[in-house]
Amino acid sequence: MSDDGITIIFNPRAGGNKQRFLSSILQKAGVRVELLQTTHPGHARELARKVRAGRRLYVAGGDGSLNEALNGLLDAQLDGHEVPPLGIIPLGTANVLAVEVGLGVNAKSVAGYIHDPVHVWVRPGLVNGRAFFLMVGIGADADTVANVSLKLKRLIGKGAYVLEGLRNMAFPRHRDFEVNIGRDQYRVAGVVATHASHYGGKFIIAPQATLTDNKLDVVLMPGGGSLATARYGLALTMNRLHRQSDVSVVRTERLTISSHCGPAPVQIDGESAGALPCEISLSPYPVRLLVPRAYLNRTEARDDNLAAPARLGPAAESLQITGR
């Protein structure tokens, strides 16, 4: 890929001290880079906004750092600037975007990808004006993200989310949300609007979702309380959440979600991001995402799925409360 060079935004706190691992990757890739280290929340957004369009931009960190950089690129586009393609160096806790595009987390795989990337066009999602690559979650997962101990996260990584999730099962919060999709309304206890098939790492939440699609897959979960939350969590670990009899997946370009149970948190790409109500859509400004060649080949093979009609199964029909 011809370019003016490589810029890397590096979050030294993502997933622990990763400086040595990053150095190993760059040595194997045989490239010289401009390295920009983040020093405070939101810094990756500020840095990405200023990177020249002719360069390749990589984010060495987790999904949260990538989300910040993505928003920086959209800021630049709104200001009328061309932006660079954005790539991944997975150093975070879950690295869901890296899993989604099939990028290994070992130094050799990442180095090969940096040396010879290709790109796909992605229309990021938007929730109340903030962009996301992966997903928006409301319900038990957002409660977990909002309340997880950051100190514990630094110590045990994904285990901190597991512990907080178990606490939420033991002491569930009452959740009652209204989801509006087109002319239809649904009452649910949890919902994930996703642009990706994976969730929380390698778990499959929406098998037909793809980053390059012009639709979001909306996973509707009506069951509340400890038993339903535990059932959904177990089904997710078995990659069978979408097969639960009361769960449905609806595809759409736009939806709104409001709360009938007071303030409720929202998580975006695994980071806490405000509260309901929210409007979710796709950005009119696409970005180039740098991916391994194997992902591009798989995406091209699935082109016939991109124009598929919205899926509305029996479970979704049972959740509808009105048709406006």
C-alpha cells in the first residue's frame, strides 16, 4: 500500500504495559513510524483528528482507544478534511474489532498485517452523535460496563467484567426499554445494536452482521431478572444467544431507545457512554478500515448478503407492542 508513512497512536495503559510487545511488532514489520502516546482520556481523538490523509494511522490499544480515534477522524471529516485509513494493533482487554476482522494477537500476525494491509469501507454507527465501530448495548451489559472496577480491570482484564456481570445477575436491576424500529415498537429488558458479529471477544452475538454492511443488527432480549440474564449469558458463551426462543434479531439503518425505568446507562464499544434516551443510525461519512487480506476476501464473498431484507422472526413479532 503506497502512502506517506505510518502514524501509531499508542495507549500505554491498554491491557497493561504493552510497550515491549509493540516494539516487537514493529521490529518484525520492519517499518519506521511516528509514535504518538496518549496521556489522558479523549487524547486519541484529538491526535487522530490531526493525522494527514496520506499516512496510514494505526491505534495500538483496545476497542475504546480505537473508538476515540474513529471519532477524531469523523471530526476531521465534518471539518471538510480527508482522513487516513485506520488500522488496529490489538493491545486491549477484549480486542473485539481485531477478532472481527480475523487479526491474530501475536506479534508475527500483526506485523504481517502492518506490512501488507488492504482496506474496506465502513459506515460507522452513530449514537447521539458519537461514532462506534462495533456496537451499542443497553441493559445488563451496559450496567456491567458502567460499574466495573477500573482498578480490577487493570489487574485481571476481562475477569473484571465477568465478576461484575455475576454481581448483576445476583442483584438484577429492573430494566424496561422501548425500542422503535421504523413503524414498530418493542418492549425489552436488554438490546444490543451491532455492526459486528462478535461480542466480548470471540463470542458470536449476530452471525449475519458485518462491518461493511449498511445495516445494524439489533438483538432484542425481552427477559429480565436473574434467570433470564444468566440464560442469555450462558447462551452467548455457547454462540447461541440468537437462537434463544425469545430473542430476535432485526436489521435496520436507524432506531431509537428510551427507558421506562428511570436513568439507564449506555455502553459503546465496551466503554460507558452516557444514558438513555438515544438515537442510533449509520454515519453518512464512511472510513477506510485497514484489514488483513483474508477478511477482504470473506467480505467480497458475502456481498450478496449486503442487500438482504430486514429479518423479523416470530420472537420479534411477539415483542411488538404497536405498529404506528
